[in-house]
Amino acid sequence: MLKDLFAKPKKKKYATIPTERDKQDVPEGIMTKCPSCKKIMYTKELTKNVKVCLHCSYHHPMTAYERINSLFDAGFVEMDRGMISVNPLDFPDYMEKLEKDKVKTMMNEAVVTGIGRISGYELSVAVMDSKFRMGSMGSVVGEKITRAIEKACEKKIPFFIFTASGGARMQEGVLSLMQMAKTSAALKMFSDEGGLIVSIMTHPTTGGVSASFASLGDINLAEPGALIGFAGRRIIEQTIREELPEDFQTAEFLMKHGQLDAVVPRQELKDTLTNILKIHVPGGERI
């Protein structure tokens, strides 16, 4: 008996496979792994830090509504929420893919537009969301942005846009491409009326979006590390037959070459936008 009492417990040959009940004890989404530094952190802490990695400052993607909630005062009024895309070219499976993205994102399209206030200053805004069809620009995206610009012109308030897009939406063909001209024309009319345009480019801002309204701000800002460009890196290298710098098409590269006014970390963005509004809207609509 004494021998049995002091005997070492036998090691299990195989790892225990957790049951479904065990798995349910750990809430899904409680931890997030950073794709940049590979470190794991509590999702709640990451959210508190406006989705910027606590270890390496990597800027995780934000949804349109997360961005609005992090920057705008209470009382944001969304416009044109019910506007939805159709399938003008009868592109196979296009409507099914749109329906899936609507369920996944709780949005009807890749941009949210509306009227809100930052630190009391009223402005019209368009916020793109890369989780809906990679933020691609179709006819509805272009129309919603154009209407937001026109509303800014009507109310004589600034227009801010947050871009996140893979470019024009191929399923809508030339109807998608014409949104580049339509939005650019609306911005020119607004600018001629003396309106303030601020563009904040987030990861990624590419294709027809970068070649139109994203680059037409009076002030052009970007988040750190954001990919900003028109054609892809490989296409450019194959065309010019040269190797491009490692940081090519990053926000920092564009800043270095004079294509941006500032690269602003997300934690500092609200203060930066407030200062811009203070300078350009003295005595403006503020509560």
C-alpha cells in the first residue's frame, strides 16, 4: 500500500481533446492575435485603444460604424441607408454576394454617409467599409458620396471622407468607373463654393477610389501603414522593369514624397480633425 501511495502518476500518452462543452466555456472573440507582431491581446483592450495594437501600434481595420462611434459626438444622423445596388450587367452571382455581405456587415452598401458633429462642429461625412465587397465603388457608393457632398454644399458645412477600398466594382463595369468623374465633379463644385474637404485614407485605398475623390481633399491625411496607390506593386514592377522600394505605396512613402499632408495615428485623429475644424470654421455651427 505504501508503494502505491508514493508512486508517481502515469503520464497520459495523448493530449486530451476538449469537449464541445469545454470549448463553450471560452467566449468566442475574447482574444485577438495581431497580424503584424503576432502577439495576442484581449479584444476588449484592443477596442478601448481604438483597435490599435498595444504592442506594435498596428492599425487593425475598423468598420464604418466603429469609426463613426470613435470620432463623432452623439446624435449622428445617417443618410440614404436604404439605397441598394442592382445588377445592371446581369453579372453571375452578384446579387447573392451582396446579400451575404449585407448579413455579414449589417450594412446595405460599402459606405455610410450622414451628418454629425466632431467636438461640436457640424460636418457631412462619408465612411467607407472594406468588409463590404472590399469597399469597392459601385454606382450606389458613388451616388451616396455625391449626395453627402451636395448636402455639405447645401448646409455650408465641411465634408470629410474616410476611404477604404479595393477600387471600382468590376461587376458594374462602366457604371462603376463613371463614379470617379461624378464624385470628382461634385467635389469641384463644392470647392468652388468655398467648402472644406478633408480626406482620411485608411488601409487600403487603391484603384479608382485613390484616383478620384480620395486624393482631392484640401487636406489629405492617412493612417500609419495604410496601403495607398492605383495599380498593384507587381504590375508596376513588371511594367517599368524595376524593383520598387520596400515601403512603396505606404502612407509613410507618400508623405515623404509630398502626396500627403500628414500621417496621423488613430489615437490622435480626433484632436487633429478638431484642430482643422477650429482653424477653418471659426465661429461656425458648434454646440
